[in-house]
Amino acid sequence: MEYYELMFLLVSFVIVLAVALYVTKNVAKIKMQGVGRNMQIIEVLPIAFNQYIYLVRVGETYHMFCGTKERLNYCSVVNKDEILIAQKEEPQTFDKYLKKLIKNKQEKDDEKVQEQEY
């Protein structure tokens, strides 16, 4: 009699685990159905207790939002050129970033001068 009770409990435990696994996978799939379509959270930056800055991609444009638990405020549109997305390479220091911006500015100024000469 004890052997059958032990086997019943063991089989019941395995069935409960299988049902729990099946349910959690399906709940995750249902929640993730809307992800990856038109909107994507690129980065979240905490600025204070319960206050965050969100960088969100909507279509091809990037928007900045500020938010707490109770409220979400729209800040501005962010140009694609101004966004620094972390890459697998080493992080860019401020000095390198500043030199890159100066170089880009000089190239744009040179192009404007060339256009004006013609």
C-alpha cells in the first residue's frame, strides 16, 4: 500500500511540474506577442528613486520620455545621429566622442564651402 502511495505522489508531482512549465511558457508567449513590431525600448536610465528616462524607438524615429510609476511625460525627439548605442567594441570616451563630433562638423563645413564656390 505504501509503495502505491509513493508512486502516486511522485507521478502527481511530475504532472504538476509539467503543467507549470507549459503554463509559464504560454503566458510568456502571450505577453511577448506585441514586442518587436513598431515600438522598442532602447534604453532606460534611472535618475532618482522611482524616476527614469526612457529612450524609445517608434518606427524609424527615436523619442525620449521621463516617467515614474504614476506618470509618463514626453520630452523630445532625438536625432538618430545623437544616439550612442553600446557596441561590442570598447566604450567610447568623451575625448574620442568630442574629436569625432569636431571632425564631422569640419567635414560638413567643408562641404558647405565647396557648394558655395560653385
